[in-house]
Amino acid sequence: MDVENGEGQVQVHLKTKQEHYAVPDVPYAIDGTVTTAELNTFVNTLLQQKDGSPVDFDFLVFDEYLRGRLCDHLREKAISFEDAIEIEYVERFPAPEPQDCLLHDDWVSAVKANGKWILTGCYDNTLNIWTNKGKHILTISGHTAPIKAVDWISLDEESGRFVSSSQDQTAMLWQWNVGSNTAECVSVCKGHERGVDSVSVSPDGQRFATGSWDTMLKVWSAELDDAGEGTSKRMKESGVRTPKMTLQGHRESISAVQWMDASTLLTGSWDHTLKVWDLSLEGIKTEISTNKSIFDASYSNLNRLIVTASADKNLRLYDARTNQGSVVRNTYLGHNAWVQAVMWSTTEEFLFVSGAYDNQNKLWDCRSPKAPLYDLLGHGEKVLDIDWTNPKYIVSGGADNSVRVFKSRKAVVESMDTK
């Protein structure tokens, strides 16, 4: 039996955590050359779906999606072909559907969704608010240089608060009155000496953090009335705000900042490092050295892992809790140019999205390093930012002056089920 060359049979057990798709737990003898398509046909034949419609599955073999022939996958993993192989199958995440294209006057370098609203930041120094159906609501001026990052602080039926950061070396705190559709700048946050590339609001909405080209990480109050100590009366009256905390440690620009919990921050930098900061100690808790400049990083509260975007076209998965051996858990190949933005799903443990200078967004499963689940096409120029805060919508901004919206069919189906 020459199964190593793809000939002959392999004994497999087919398992699933989705019990309504379970098949009899007996060993099956299948050809070593089978691919995902043939396994799909096989499982659907065993299931004999009552309504006759086949279900698309993906197949996990030793914690990695099958993307070629089974025999090649086993050989790569150095698994004996004599052993019975356990294959787990999961229903495939449905392809997101392209929705609206939101046209701007310049590059869109920052996007963040919240409920039915999308907040964008542009290279023409403006902020814009849109509905997720593609209707433009408001243009907001105030910054004097391109906007690099935005984040929501709070939102209800009557008002929204958000923060923007810019190459003009400031972050600005905004209050939006939904009813009158007007926005005013509550505070200008001054303290950085170079452009401010990244911003993130704390889970409780009381603080936000900024990362800058001046290599500093700063923490600010996000409260409307910041009567902080050490703030002069003149600065309070002028609306100028100063940082509550400044943390030094990076050697080059901080390109990514994210709250991991109420007192912990993650930063990624052009200095090839990821750092985890403990704000109660005002210092670095963990540092991960990589061999590439980091353009973006995202931490998942669901799986406790960090995914990074870099100039070498690859995305990498890190575990900040690992002290021994390699902390790189996986490398994801698929983009053809440097990867500018990445973000985990907030509801799907294994999924994340990326946007790159090859004009493409990609939707990934972290168990499939060889290929993304889907290419999300539409941008005619490089992608500058991507957001999946709202589980129903993947939103991206690009140098084609547009925001692309992709609707997640799974989130839509689940919301209909729960109504």
C-alpha cells in the first residue's frame, strides 16, 4: 500500500462539535488523495440532508485546515499513515457579501463601526459619519493634517462620543448630537511631538491611549469633564487636555495600540516589537521581539492571541503568555504586498480580517495558514484600515478614496434566529 505517494487507503474517524451534523462514529477507509471537495461530498452523503441541500464543511486535520490532498497534509505533519486519523469537520463560514461603496474626497485612513454608524477619518483632515447603508450624515473639520485613527467612546440614541488622532500631533475628543446632527470638539489632547498613528478607548470608556511617531505611549481621560490635577485653569478653559500617563519603551513609531483589559495595553511598533504594558505598574509586562516592523496588531479576548501585520506580506500569530520556545504560533501567506491593517472578529474565536497594499482585504481562519477563507475584493488602491467591531459588517478604507462594506451572512442569520 503506497499511501505516501497518494495511493491506497487511510483509516479516518470523522468528528464534529456541531451535533446536528454528526455522522456514525466508526472508522472509514478513504483514499489518501482525497481533498476538501471530496470529503465534503462524502460527509454530505453520510448525512443525507433531509432538505437535499448540501452543507459546505472545512476539515481540520491535526489543528490545521486541509488545503490540499490528505496524504500531503499528513506527510508535512510527519504523521504515520498506519494510524487512524481523526478529522474534525466544521460548517464553513459563509462568504461576506459586498455592500455599499462610500465615496470620500481623499484617502480613507481610519474606519470604525458602531451599531448602524460608520466613523471615518481622511487625508483631507476631515472626519465623516455614515450609516452602514451608505448614507452620508456629517463631515467634521478640526484637524490640520491627515487623520490616522478613530475610535468610539460611547453611543446611544441621542449622542455619540469619539476620539480621532492625526499627523497634526494631536488627538481630538468629539461630542456628536444625533438629533441636531452637529459635532463639537470637546478637547484637543496635546503632548505628542510627532504624528499620532493609533488610538484605542478603554473597555469602560473612561480613558483612551495613543501611540505616536515620537515613540511614546500616552493615556488620557475620555471623560467630558476632565478636572484633572495639574491642569491649569487656562488650559481647561481653552479645551486643551494633557496626558494622565506617558510610557516610554519603544524605539520607533507606535503603529498599533489596544486595551487588552482595564489595566493592560498592547502596542506594536516599527521597532519590530510587541509590548504588553501594565498600567498599574506604569511599565512593560511582556515584550515580544519579531524580525519585522509591525504596522498593526490585534488582540482577541476570545482566544487570548495576537495577530500582527508586517511589511513582508505576511501575518503572524503570537501568544504573549508563552515564555519558552517560539512565540510565533503561525504565519499566514496570501497577500502580495505589505499588510497595513488587521483585526480579530469580536464574536468568532478563530476568524480575523486583514487589508493590504495589494488592494485586497482577506478573511482568515487562524487554523488555515496556507490560504485565507475569502478574498474581499473591491478596492482599486491600497487598503489603509479595516474594522470588524460590528459582527455584521466588515468595513475597510483605502487610497481609492472609498470605504467598502461587506455584510457577514452568518451574523445576519444568527440575528434573525434570535429575533
